[in-house]
Amino acid sequence: MASIYSLRPRPNLGVSTPLDWNELSDSFDMNEYNYFTILPRLAEKGDLWKNILQDPMDLKTVLNGLR
């Protein structure tokens, strides 16, 4: 498991990063998120998880919705 903004042990030094839903498409390429692109991405988009704890999810509700 990887936490956000952690380096991945891959040839292109991938970085685990949160995404906007609109960034996921048929042309999505996880290799675009790496050691060399993460700082410009953060400068452009900011930290997408900065408010994650202000509106927490109830995991029981989420898991029950999967049934």
C-alpha cells in the first residue's frame, strides 16, 4: 500500500498522488505522475487532500453500499 505523495519503486519513479475524477479517462497514463512532475502538479493544483479530514467518510456506510 502506498500513501499519498510517496515514491513508487518503478523505473520512472512514479508518485502516488490524488486525482480529480475528471483526470481519469481512457487516455489516463499513470506514468505521467512521477518524481519529475509532482512538484509542478502541486504548484498548479495544490494538495487535493488538504481538506480530507474536514469531511470524513463513514467507511461502514461506503462498504455497505458495495453489497
